[in-house]
Amino acid sequence: MSDEMTKIDMAPSSPGEFVREEILNNLNLSVTDAAEALGVRRSTLSNFVNGNAALSPEMALRIEKAFGVDMGMLLRMQAWHDAYSMKCRAGEIDVKPFRRLAKTGL
């Protein structure tokens, strides 16, 4: 067996999926009831837990206050998810590496 580490290229879960699975489902909460507990519109929470909206710092704080999940962890999950998603799209972004041109003297 090789000494090289095997890279597992798995997409990270979005924090919305985490909240849906680990909080709402485990507490048997509907989106409507959870939205009321968080003090947000049902559509706002629905968009988040269904992957149609990113986690905002405000929503992360609301989740921390209501359910005791560390907002920093949720925001790191969002950053990891965003970075992975952008890396998957890297081929769509055409930017060349910066090269400083040498100055010519007279």
C-alpha cells in the first residue's frame, strides 16, 4: 500500500442541510415552527435549509441563540461549502496568473 494519503473528493454539506437534518428533523420541527422560533419568515428559512440561500451571520446567530449550535462552526461550514463550490467552477473563470513586466531603463 502506498504511503501517499488518499484524497477523498467529497462535497461538504451546506449548513442548511445540517440544520435541516440535525436540528429540524431531530427535534421534529416544521420549517414554519422553526422560523417562528428564529424570528424569521418561513420562506427565508425554507430557502436556507433547501440550499437556495447561503447562511448569513445574522441567521447563524439566531440559530446559535435558539438551538445552541455554535455560529462560528456554521459560518465555517458555509465558507467551506462556498470554497468547494467555487473550485468546482474554476474552469469557468478565465484569469491568467499575474506577471510583473520588467522596467526598461533609458
